[in-house]
Amino acid sequence: MSPVDKSVDPVRFDIYKCVRTDYLYAECRACADICMEEVFYFRNDKMLLKKENCTGCAACIGGCPGEALGIESFDENQFILQFAASEETVLSCKYNTPCLAVFDQHHLIAAAMQKKSGFACDLSQCATCGFANAAQIHDIIEARVDESNRFLATLELDRRIGKEPETVPNERRGFFKKLSQIAINQTLVEKPKVGGVNPTATPVPIKKTLLKNRLKEWLETAKNETVDDGFSFIVNKQVDADRCSNCGECSAYCPTKAFSMDTTKERLFFQLGKCISCGICNQICPEKCLDNARGFNLINYAFDRAEKLVEHHLKVCRTCKLSFPAKNEDETCPHCHKLETEFADMFRPASEME
């Protein structure tokens, strides 16, 4: 694929969807790692763009967990819906798409689940695309295809995504044409204006909804709803209840609100279908009691069901009078207990001080 003229269609960036914006110490740099044109850079740990460097290849788009990146002339979500409903059997940067890295596992699996005939990704074009990091991009696309096929095998579906189609059409129709509008009623909602900017009202990426919709149909006749294997794009969570301090940091900083607490602040819930695998929760947990769990339930994922991760019994600390998650028969919160232990002489009764 020849690089697109820089002035025609540079990548666009939605700061409200970038996980680096939500949390100062988020480690996500998927876009910067795949881009050889140095379009992406960080200042004060925030993502910034040099659009004048952009070639419009779109290779950075698929790896963004929050769908913060895109190009005006190609909507990957609308395209994959149209492709899945068509008789076409090839995704190729020579024929109908920009770089195949514009798609991730959600797109590929959703299309494969809908297309009875199956399809193939034309990876043969990577060798002649002209980009300096063509080999790296090839490996990324191949890894996504392999993981997508592993997920399809887990569902016991006989559909697979090929890597080298037998024939690739020479016609390059519709490459950068505006696609017909396809309604995505479950995900497109009215966006309130904030300071002249339209932030996304729902933070969950559309590509996740595409996959969940296919899974809802599949679950109607599925024999097994539990997945024991691990996948990079569906990451379940577990909590060590003994170490959890009920601080609520995971709930406060989750960019898609996958974590939530009940009104009493005693129970922590997790919605697998909203998680974008950004890892912020694991990083920000002060007690390091939050970890990834290998298996997951497909019904919980597809229908955004909330699963209780931990439940605490709150008591009022006899010293500071604030509520805290009591362990056993504790009467003081961990903070006051530490103070009373390390600075015992400061907490002696007045009668002993005389």
C-alpha cells in the first residue's frame, strides 16, 4: 500500500477516549509503538500529535483500546458491518481497506461469526507496502488473526480467518470513499457539548458492542457459556478481599466505568463487557490486591452483567470516627491502628502521662 498524501486524511485524535488522558501513569503507548513517522509524542505524560508527519496509513487505529484514533474517510466499525453482510471474502490493503492493522480482534471475530463463508486477511501485501516497519505491522496483524481464530475455536465455531487468500481482486474500489451510513443504535447516542467539544457520552468502544452483539446471537444456542482460556482483548478481574482496603480507586479511575460500588460503599462490582484491558486498575490499586483472572463468563461479557468482586463489612473507627472495612473484630481503621502501634506513647491515657 502506498502512503496516502499527508494533506488528505491525517489521523484524528479524541482526547476524551485516550487512556493516557484519564490516568497520569497509564502505560498505554500502542499508537506510538506502531508509528514510524513519529506522529505521536508525549509531553507531561499526555498524548500529543504532529499531524504534519501523518501519512494516513491508519495502522495505529486498531491497537487503540479506547477508539481514540480514526481517519475521516474510513470508519472501521461501519466498514466491518458492511463487509460482514456482503459476499466479499478478502480484506486487503490493495483492494478495499487501508492497512489491516486498522482492525483488531473485536472486528475480525465479529465479522467471522457473521460470515458463513469465512474470509481471509491478505497479509502478502505487507512485504511490498513500502513502510519501514512493515515487518512489525505484519506480525501485529498476524497475532490478531491468530488470537481471533483461537477465540473462534473456543466457541467451537468452524469458521476461521485466513492469512493468504487464493486471489485478491485488482480493483481498488471504495478504498477511501465515504461508506453508506449503517445504524448502530445501541452505541450512537446524543453527545452533550462541553466547552465547544463533543465528548463521547458512552465510553465503551463501538467495536466491543459489535462483538457482543454477535455473541448474544450465538449464546441463544450455545452449549457452554464459560471460557477457561485467556485473551488479551477480554480481561476478567479478581480481588484479594483480605488485602482490599475498599479505597474505591479502581472505580474512580476506570475510563469505561467497568468498576462500580453500591450506594453503601461496601460492595465492588465489575462489568467485564465494559473493560477495555487498559490495565489502569491494576496499576492504581494501592494495595495491589487487584489482578487479572484467566477465565470468564460469556453471558456476563455479552450482556454487561455486573459481578460482585468483593464485599466488606464497614465499621466506624473508635479513634477517627470514619467508616472502614473491618477485618475480624477490628475496632480501629488501618491508619489509626498504624499510628497507635508506631506512636504508642502519643496515645497513652492522660492519667499515665502524669
